[in-house]
Amino acid sequence: MRSIFRVMGMAGLLAVAMGLTGCNNSLKEENARLLDENAGLRDQLAQTEDALQSAERQRSELASEASRYRQQVQDLQSKPAAQPQRTGFEGISGVSGEARPGEMAAVVEGDLLFDSGKVTLKSAAKSSLDQVARVLNSEYAGHTIRIAGHTDTDPIKKSEWKTNDRLACERAMAVKDYLVSKGVDSKRMYVAGYGPNEPKGSKAQSRRVEVVVLMR
């Protein structure tokens, strides 16, 4: 009888041992899973921290760049506006003074100078050309001068000059001859006819004679 109880006791102990072994295996497996999960979370945390550091560097760089741009804007705003370069032809009726690279130009309105299709100077134009001549002799003495005739792009229909190129040249010649009569040395002037090849914003603006002083 005792032997039976002893065998039953040993069987029970064996069952308990086996149960404990199974439980221990389960704990090991759970522990391994938790360790893997913990390692994954650490990796995610490290990646998140790296991303935050990268974002902070970018934020700092953008802030520095924005600060530089603000300073540039302030510097530009603090600078006085550039004043147009004086040509000497300002204030002359029908004449626009233009400062160009290497040139100073008096742009004379064609409609002030001539009737349509004509090359004879109007009386009203002579007062303006008188002032242009004075500026050429006082402020630009010794400089070479180009007298350039320009027309609009409309084809010639009613004029003794059959093309815009011829009309432009004759008008430039008329202005040159008048400036010579007012004391501008003819040896420092030459004529160019551009015809319709350099139009401006409107037909009226395109019809012009440019008295261009070469500053080189």
C-alpha cells in the first residue's frame, strides 16, 4: 500500500515538475518576446530622436536663413533710391533725356519735328533744337554725336520718300543741318537711319530723332 502511495506521490511530483517546466518555457518565451519588443521600441525611439534632431537642425538653418533675408531687406530699404542720371536735356519741350551705357541721348518727338511724311522742320521744333544745341556745345563739347532717324512701321503711302528708311535718313539730316546752323561742329556728327527697325511702345513714340552723344 505504501508502495502505491509512493508511486502516486512520485507521479504527482513528476506532473508538477512537468507543469513547472512547461510554465518556465512559457515564461522564457514571453520574456524573449518582451525583450524583442523592447528592442524594437528602443530602435523606434532612437529613430524618432534622430528625426527630431534633424528637424531641429533644419529649423535652426531656416531660422538663420530667414534672419539673413530680413537683414538684406532692411539693408535694401535703408538705401536711398537711386536717382536718374542727369543728361542735361531735361526740361526741353518735346525732348526726353536718356542716360544709356556709354551714351547720353536727347530723344526728340518726331511729331514735334515734322509733319506726316515730311522732312522740313516745323517752326515749333526749332526752339527745342536750339536748347539741344546749347547743351551739346556746353556739356558735351568734343564728343562724337550720332543723329539717328526712326519711323513707325506703317508703309509709306503719301510721301516723296518711298521707304521708311529713306524718310528716317532725311529727317536725321534735317536735324543735323539745323544743329550745324546753331554752332554744333559738323565734323563731330554723323547720321544714321533706322527706319522702322527699332520701334517703341506706340507709333507716336516710334517716330523720333535721337541726338546721341557717345561718351566713350
